[in-house]
Amino acid sequence: MDYTMIFIIVLLSSTSAYAQTAVSPSLSPTPAPAPAPDFVNLTDLLTVAGPFDTFLNYLESTKVLQTFQNQANNTEEGITIFVPKDGAFSSLKKPSLSNLTSDQLKSLFLFHALPHYYTLADFKNLSQMSPVSTFAGGSYTLNFTDVFGTIHLGTGWTNTKVSSSVHSTDPVAVYQIDKVLLPEAIFGTDIPPTPAPVPAPDIAPAADTVLEKGGSGSSPTSSHPSTSCRIVGFGILNHLILAISGGLFLFLFTILAVLISKEAFVSDLASPPFH
């Protein structure tokens, strides 16, 4: 009986000690949430990266800047903006932006953005999906074309290219373009034909251009006669010499013949008659 109780006590003590020394299963740590992207101030960005003052002034006057700013910092989609430099507006003569209504101006500058963040590499896929909807929505679409790695944008009225990347960090991408994007939804589809380039005049080069000592071609006023002219001159001179030589030879031959005939006649008179 005593041995039985001792055995039970030892067994219970061993079980308790094992339970205390058993390693509890480890739990995987919960990953920390991704940090929120930094706030992007479009006004500061366009002011520093310029010259985009004209574009920025239009964004502020049409209240489009607030729309872009909200899309950039309060959505997961982000935004892609195509920014014409100041020279693009100064060179724009026809059609003029001064005749547009306030609603048309707002739509025109909404037309310069896509409601999603795109890198330069993404544009290659967009070229296969053209036309692409812009922030203006509806029929305000852009056509993208990838030409040997250079991205071209077409609207019907405008054909331009992405000339540089101003800012490209998720969620905001800003790309510089060379022209103002003019949508057909505002200016219509009656697009004036692009004038054909003036062909360069065909100027035939001289037969032989005499080079100066320095190796550069001489000017027309200081160049020597060409080789062809000299060849023609030598040919005429040769014919003239041959003609003079031939005439002189004929003249001498005639005189010689006359002298021989005269000598023969005198000889006949001086000889005695034959009997």
C-alpha cells in the first residue's frame, strides 16, 4: 500500500514538471502595416520642376488642381499628369484657348491627366489599349503609340511625345510634353490638314569642285575652271594646232613642187637639142 501511494505521487510530480517545462508553440508576428505614401503637393512640384507656370495657373483658375490633388493623396489609384511647358502655350495660335467657356477650359485640363498612376514602362501596354479614357471622361480619350521606346500621344488635333519624366513615384506621375493636348470633344473633328513640308531645292553639284589647300571646297567666286572646261579647251587647241600644221605642210609642199618643176624646166632649156 505504501509503495502504491509513493508510485502515484512520483508519477504526478513528473507529469507536473513536464507540463511546466514544455515549450509553448510560437506565434508568427503580425506584419506591420505599410507606411502611407508621402503627401505630394502638386503646386510645389510644378513650381520647382517648371517652367510650367502657365499650366499651373490654368489648373488653379479652373479648380482642376483641387481635383488632381485629391486624386493624388486620397485614392489608391493615384494619378498621371501630362504637363505642357510654357512654350507650348505661347506657340499655340489656332485654335485659341481664349474663346473657350469655363466648362470647356476645365474639361481641357482634366483631359491632361489619367485617373491612375502609370510608369513609363506601363505606356507600352496602354499603346495596345488605345484609346484610353482621361480624367475628363466620356469621349475625352487619348491615343498612345510606342515608337522605338518613345511614347507619342495623339488627340486628332495634337500629336506630341513624352519628352521627359518630371516625377514618377507612386501615387503621382508627372510627364512633360511638347504641345497642349486639344480634344476633338471641344474643337470638333474638322481638323485642318497639316501643311506638307516645303521640299528642299535640288542643287546640282559642280562637275569637279577644286579644293583649297585646307581641304575645304572653294567658293564659286574663287574656284578655278573645272576639269571639263580645261579638257574642252585643250581639245580645241589641239584641233587648231593640227589645222595650222596641216595648212603649213600643204603650203611648203606646194612651194617645193613649184621649185622642183621650175628647176626641171630650166634644165631642159640648158641641155643641147638631141639629134
